[in-house]
Amino acid sequence: MLPFPNFEQVIDTKILSAGYRYYAYQHIIEITLKDIGEWVAKVKGSQIYDVEIKLGNGYVEYFKCDCADGSLGEVCKHVVAVLYHIRESQMQTREDFAAFNTEVQTMLKDIPKEDMEAFMVSFASQNKNFREKLMAEFGE
């Protein structure tokens, strides 16, 4: 088991560095809290990889990635990217997500439609992952 949130203590620095780049450059294209402490994610590398992580009692109790290294049971850069995301998001329970969703929904109600459209166009022009997700969700 890996310690969490101090996973850097036991993972090879080369894997940590690659995983951090994946996290920082937003290669995590989807992440969902499946159950308390259980995450599923899609991470974009040479293809889209499925990652599963389970946290509990201060440890990463389980991790899985369908990349070549992950299939061998090794900690890979895709798993590390998701660990960074989980730690940095500070949203690790359903209650955290519910509170965040409520806050965002309240905020969105007060934003004029024109301002929202301008923001989305600007953000999509600067963020490839967001642009792809927006087009996949709402494009023709």
C-alpha cells in the first residue's frame, strides 16, 4: 500500500515527474468519485487509459491502470496524475462534491447568458481538453 497523501515518499522520481506533468497539463479528461474514497478516471496518454484508485485509512489501498505498466501492477504515471488530482482537489467525499455542486449552481444562476458564453468561448480557445469535452457533449 502507498501512503496518502505522501505518496511521493515511495514512488520513483521519474514516474512522479511524468505523473505530475500529466496532472499539470490536464491529461485527466474525466474523474469521478465512484464511492467514498473510490475514484475512476480517464487519463489521456498515447491512448485513453482507465484508472481506478481506492483510498482508506491514510493509504492508497488499491490502484489499477490499463496501460502496460499498470497491467503489471506497477505504479504508473497515469495513477500518479490521478493521485495528484485527488490530493489537490481537496474533494474526497460525496459531501465535498455536493457542497461544490451547490455552490457552482448558485453562482451560475447569477451570471448573465452573454457573460457565460463569452467565458466559455475564451476558455475553450485556451484549453484543448475543455474544448474537446465541450464539443463532445454539445457539438453535432
